[in-house]
Amino acid sequence: MDYANAPADELALHCLRGADQAAWAEFIRRFHPLIASVVTRVARNWGEYTPQAIEDLVQETYLKLCAAGLRGFKSISSNHPEAIYGYIKVFTANLVQDHFKVSRAQKRGGSAETTSIDAESLGVDQMKSERPEVVLERRLLLHKVAACLAATSGANSKRDQRIFWLYYRVGLSARVIATLPTVNLSTKGVESTILRLTRLVRQQLRSPNQQTLTDASSSKGMKAENSL
């Protein structure tokens, strides 16, 4: 398939069905200007548009779109091949609006909660068709992994955590992740980040303070060649 010349809706649906890395690279190249501009506009309306905030929200949008958001496009009935642009525009705006609504509510001492896109919401469709005990095992694993990642620190910790999830849960290669404008790393830099966090998570999960998880549970929850 010639991804560079494919209609936008066909490209998006191809990615949704589990496309190869070349398709995802073309998706990022084609849709990044739209996603970045929507994030910037909505963030500016909320008065919070620092470069770091914009970068975090753009990465969050990519992660959510890749993991779950594009599934919603299947339900859109439109004969217009460019309808995907409208879908992504609305999806991105809603995600950023929800982010700031929750953030403001928490600052005011409210009880608004949001589900982590890094763990709970990834692979939801697959979970629905599996046995309850399998779903529970995966959720426990993902929550433990998320807790390990949340304990990391540093100026780029949020970026590195999203790289980890894009690789293991979405299935993007290090090369494609490196093409994301907000990542600002080479392919080797992405690979190094993934290796570092994988070692950290594996060490934490196997430490005496953590409940040991079976390799079977790990393989169900992660895409890695070797389970955590």
C-alpha cells in the first residue's frame, strides 16, 4: 500500500487494524500539525500553554489515539474521505478540555477523577472478550507497572513513560516513536529509554516488596519479547 498517497480515512483505518510501522510514520507526519495546533489553541484558552504543557498534551493525544481513540472512527458514517480530520480535531480538543477540567477541579479540592490512559484504558476492547480472571490479572499487572513508572523522576519522566507505553501497549517501534515531533530523541535514544525503564520495572516487580507476577500474566499484559 502506498501510504503517502492513501486517502486519510483509509490510512487511519489501516493503522487501526494493526498497520506496519511505515503506516504509523505516515499517520504521524500527516496529522501532527492538526493535533499540535488544536492542543495549543485549547491550552491557550485555558491560560496554560507552556512548551512543556503543550508537549505533554500532544504526547498524551497520540497515546490515546493510537491505543483507543481511532476505534471511534469506525462508527462515523461519512462519505467524505477527509472526515478523519474532523474526528481527530474534535477528539483532541475534548481530551485537552477534559485534562484542564480535571486539573482545575483537583486544584480546588474537588474529587474529580480521571482514568490513566497509560494503563487502565489500553486494550479495553480485548479485555471485554476475555475471562474475568484474565482481565483482573492484566489490570493488576498494568497497575503495578504504572506504579513503578510513576516513581521515576527527572525532567523527562513523563515523556519517557509515554514512550514505554507506546512501545509495549500500542506496539509502535522505537523508530516510529522517534518520529514523533514531541519526543525529540533519535531511534537509539528511544531504544535506550525503553531498555532503561524495562530494567527498572522488571527489577521493581521482582523485588521483595512487590508481589511476584507469573510470566504468563506478564505476557498477557505486555507486548515485549520477554515478559517483565
